Amino acid sequence: MGRILLSGVQWVSSGQCPAGQPTRPQAMFFYLVLHKLVTAFATDDVCSSLLFHKWYIDDGVVAGPKPAVGKVLSIIQELVLHFGLFINAEKFLGLQLEI
């Protein structure tokens, strides 16, 4: 059984959060964290130069100038630690394209 405690409210699930089931409590937890992240991006001057960022539960794509993408990564690393999360370095993919 999965348990998530956030702001004194406990969310309970009978299992993991399999792909394609975005209404499970674990997915809802990611939505709340993503809201915090997107709000942080929107209020940061460096992140304002991002070309785009798109998210689905715990997957994201970020594109823009190198300083803006680097700032997004540092915001993610800083904020997710407060929620007991981390970036899975084995699944992280960074590409730099020169156009």
C-alpha cells in the first residue's frame, strides 16, 4: 500500500502508480509538486527565456537557452528534496542542440 503524507493529510493507495493511471494518489502528489515547480519557473527571471516546458506526472521536457535550462534543473533539484524526491540520473537525458 502506498502512503503519502502532505501538509498533515495522508493519501493512501492500494498499489504503485502504473503508467497510464494519472488519478492514483501517487500521481496526484506529483501534480502538487509540479505545480510548485512550474510556479517557481514562472517567477524566475532566468527561466523566462525558456522556449517551452511540458510535463506529464513525473516526466518532463524543457527547452531553451542553456542558462535557463540549467536554472530549471537547479530549481528542480532544490525543490524536490523538500518532498523526499530526487532526479533519477539513470533516466535523465540532456541534449544540447545548436540551431
